[in-house]
Amino acid sequence: MKVDIVNAKKETVGALDLKDEIFGGRVKTDLIWEAVVQENAAARRGTHATKNRSAVSGSGKKPWRQKGTGRARVGEIRNPLWRKGGVVFGPMPRSYDFALPRKVKLSALRQALAAKLADGTLLVVDTLTPAGPDKSDQRVTKTKDTVAMFKQLGVSGKTLVIDVKHDERFTLTARNIAGVRLVPSGRVTARDIMDTDHVIATRGALEKLQESLG
């Protein structure tokens, strides 16, 4: 399988060989689902809490004697059956994270990349260098130059940009663009890829990913 490599003006400048056993075949969406659910669960704060009968305010004294009053027996006013009493089996702080095998995470990332490649929303670029001042110039390229580059590449909306290590100049120009996320190839996940409309990956990043996923 081959994929075209384009420059900042979306002109084809080469091609990259992709392994069919990694990016070919049927996309296994169940693996992607497992990885996304696990990452969503790990991101939950889990700080919800309710007060049980030991945490609500009130005395622990028995309101009246056990027998002889004609009223129902009760032990304390913090009884869950009473108004302003404690909550029974309410949510308490907890972690929703659960372990997922490393091989499953890698397989999910592989399937997510294959899905974007099949949809035609994965774009491979040679380098991420928008038009601007010469590199010897200490001024930072303006954000409008990076916006113009994305427009020439034909991407819009939520966009994920993957590189081995993002250039500082490019990071400064892209971080304020709405919907654009910059993630290094060593930290990208299936959730990152599936939660976007377009994926832009540099040649070096895709080669690195293919090596690690093989």
C-alpha cells in the first residue's frame, strides 16, 4: 500500500510504503471502542460524593425511648429514613480507570489509523513549515500563515497534527487555532485520532508509528 506525501501547498512530493498487515484489511472497530472507553474512564475525576449517616450533622442521641411512646422506634435523627438524614449507598469518590493490555492499545491505534486512511481523512505531509520569515529570522511565523497552510491542505474543523517532535515555531503559531491539537507520535492514542475530522501526520511520524505498531 502506498500513500502520497504532500508539501505545505498540497503538491505531491513523494510516496510512502505502508505495510498491508498494519493499515490494510477490515477495520476492527471493537478494539477502537475498548481503547476509547478505557481512556474516557481514566479521564473521569470521580470526585462525586454524598454524605452518609456518619457525615451529616446531628446528634447521635436516641430521640425517645424504645418502647411505650406509641411511635416507631428510631436510633438517631441522622437516620436515612428521616429528612436531612444520611444517604444510603450514594456515590463516593472513586477511580473509574481500569487496566487495558498494551497490545490492545497498540492494536486500537493501528485500527484507528487504518480507519482514517480508508476514509481519506489522513494526510501525510513532508514537513510542517508554513510560509513566513526566513528561519534565520528570530521572529515567530504568524498564526495566519499556519491557517493559510491548513486551508491549502484542505483541512478544517477538528484537526490532529502528529509529528515526532513539533517545531517550537510551528507550535506557537498553531496553538491558538480553534480545533487544532498537536500530539507527538509517541503519545498519540486511538481516542485522539477518532476524535477528529482530519489527521495530518508528517512522514517521519508515520514511519515511527509504523515501526512501533509493526
